[in-house]
Amino acid sequence: MSNSTDKIRCAWAQTDPLLMAYHDAEWGVPERDSRALWEKLMLDGFQAGLSWLTILRKRDAFRKAFKGFVPEKIVKFTEADVERLLQDPGIVRSRSKIEATIGNARAYLAMQAKGEDFSELIWGMAGGKPVVNRTGSVPVKTPLSEDISAALKKRGFKFVGPVIVYAWMQATGIVDDHAHDCHRHGTKHGRGKAQ
């Protein structure tokens, strides 16, 4: 019987056990739950300029620091909370990213208040199902990531440029960018609410 180290994976996930586990269980799995999609977008914003492994190692601390990434709790954060987070060695201590997360919670809730569902917006822009990359090359952004970035910025989101958005689209299964020889390429994994 083969073990997890025998599987062929995307090149970025072959060197670290934490990355292997994340790749095999989460990366590229279509996520349709609005709050979970939002959390992952916030984490991808924190990743800007860093490696995903850094964020993955700190993910539990991020969840604790940001009250489980529940937007209704984050919008209540004050300047004292920002200062507390800036002292937390478990997370990435960037004032601009922390403040963007608080602002993004407001933007997310403003969408809800207008009757606009975050997941429905994003998946609707993607055509309702994962976009399978058949090119063999992995871009850093696409016209779709540029459109989603623009739609989010229009709604008041920050740290949602097209490169961050594309990495998030990969992570949440909006696009299937698994390498063609990866054991996960084209798999039909899914969770969250059905579309």
C-alpha cells in the first residue's frame, strides 16, 4: 500500500509534510461556504510577500487571534485590538493587513446586508463550477482573477489584487491548477453548500 510520500503531487507540495497534507486534503477543494471562502481570502492577503507555508504554520494562531474569522466579531475590533494583534508573535504582524481584515469584515457584512451572498458572487463569476486549467502552465493571474479583484475592490475590500485573488482561487477550488500528473488533478472533491 502506498503512503502519502509516494503520491505524485504538485511541485510546491512535495517537500514539507504540512504542505503535503494541506495539498492532499484542502488545496483545490471547491469551497462554497461564504464564511470559509472569506477566511481563506483573508489568509491569502496575509500571505502577500511571504510563503504559504508560513501562513499554514500560523493558521491556528490566526484563527484564535481573529475570533475564528467570524466577520460579525471582527467588525467590533477596536484600535486596542489592532495593537494587541501587532504584539501577537503567532500571526503576521502587519498593521495594514490587520486593518484590511477588519475593513474586509465590514465589506463582507455590507454585502450580506444588501442581500448579496459572497459565495454566490464569486462562484457566479466563475460560471458556477471549477475552472479546469488545461494549459499545463500556472499563471499568477487571469482575466477572471482580475474581474473578481475589481468586483471585491468595488465593494470595499483591500489586499485583494488579482495575484492574491488567483492564489485564493487555486486554494478554494474555483480553479483546478493541480499539475496534470498530480494525483489530485481533476478530482471531484467538494464541500460546503451546493450551488
